Amino acid sequence: MNEYTQPPIISMSGLEKWYGSKHILKGIDLDIYPGQIIGYIGPNGAGKSTTVKILCGLVGDFKGAVTVDGIDLRQNPLAVKAKIGYVPENAELYDVLTPMEYLDFVGKLYGMQEETIRTRAERLLTSFGLGDNKNKRMDTFSKGMRQKVLLIAGIIHNPSIIVLDEPLSGLDANAVITVKELISLLAQEGKTIFYCSHMMDVVEKISDRILLINEGSIVADGTFESLKNEHGDTLERIFARLTGGTDAGTGAAQILSALD
């Protein structure tokens, strides 16, 4: 885990967001440091996606301040976007393109040189087991194959911050293992990983810091061990307790009893 000898690479201060009369984010204050793997969890509607979209420069109408590597997001959103790789939960690929064509398009958006794009794309596609499919149209690809292309698109420009929103969706077991190991190696190189997921077992294993958001506010912040010591339970039960949800065992029992 980062020893905080460097300034934070992401700072959020008094971050608020309204959608009409609905108060989504209620004053998020957060410092994230280089090399941290952040597990960002919360129930649906808690504000996870809104936080991520603001950080990635997709939502500009917010209160408060956000800086990324010392750059004010409001003043220079393009410079911030250049430092971030974003793999959204639901994204539409241009599936009439081949992976090589799509990655060429993405790389050029980031201002990469064509030769660098081609070399990295070929190596990354091969590493993800898509080398034989690099020149095939993606409209025939499975969900897992598409997800691999999205993952590659999120890292091809070698960003210092990588935002992953349910990145394992649709991947086979071997690909899941590869991505989890990749996250660890990226963090060792000093890259910051912002990982959003509902898969508590994965968040527990890969994160060195877990942030739990509920109803627009951070309600827990720490390592899994510190949260466990404070609340004395599994991450799933801590999540249920702090978000006012039903205990998993109780909920399952209620469902089963409804079948009687």
C-alpha cells in the first residue's frame, strides 16, 4: 500500500451532484494516492457511477473540486482524461470494426503514434488470447471477447489511473485470473486502480483500500483488515450492515420460504 510519501494523485473536496431534486453525492472528501488499488463499493443508486463519471470528465455539472495529478478537472478536462483509462460496465463497441481498427481509433483519440498503437494493440490482443481475431469484425464476438477489447482500450495509452467498472463481466476463468494479476502488477508500477464492483470476494482480495459509499456519502474507508477488525465480519456482511440491506442469509431464507 502507498506510504503517502507522494501527494495524492486524485483529490476530491466537497464533491456534490444533484440530478434535478435528487441529491446524489453529498459532499465527498477523498484523497487517493499513487499505487493504491481502491475497491469502490456501494448499493445501486449510492453514487458510485456518478463519482466515476465525474472523475473521468463525463459529467461536468458538479459542486466542489476535483484534481487529478495536480490538474483541476474543471479547468483542463482533456489533460485529466489523458491520464485516465476507463473501462465502463456497459459500453457499445463499434462492432463493424475489427479489434485492430477499433484500437487504432482509440489510440489516436489519445494522440498516440500509429506505430505505437499497432505494436501495443497486437501484443495486448495476443496476451488476451485474441491474436487470431485481431482482423475479424467484432459483431461476431462473444461478450467475453468484447470485454477483453474494452480492457485493452482502457490501458493501451498506458495511463497512470485506471478506472474499472465491473471489468470481469463475461470473462472466462483464465481471463479473470489474468486481469486480477494484471491489476496487482499495474499497482506495483505505481499506477492507481479505481475498481468498482458488486463482487465482494474480488474486491476483498485485490483491494488495499476499500471505500463504501451509501446514499451519496462515504460510510467506510480502510483496508479490509481494518474494516474487519472494526466490524468483526465478512465484507458482504459489513456491506449489508452499513447500507441497511438485508443480511444475505436472512434474505435467502425469505426467498426460500416464499416458495412454500
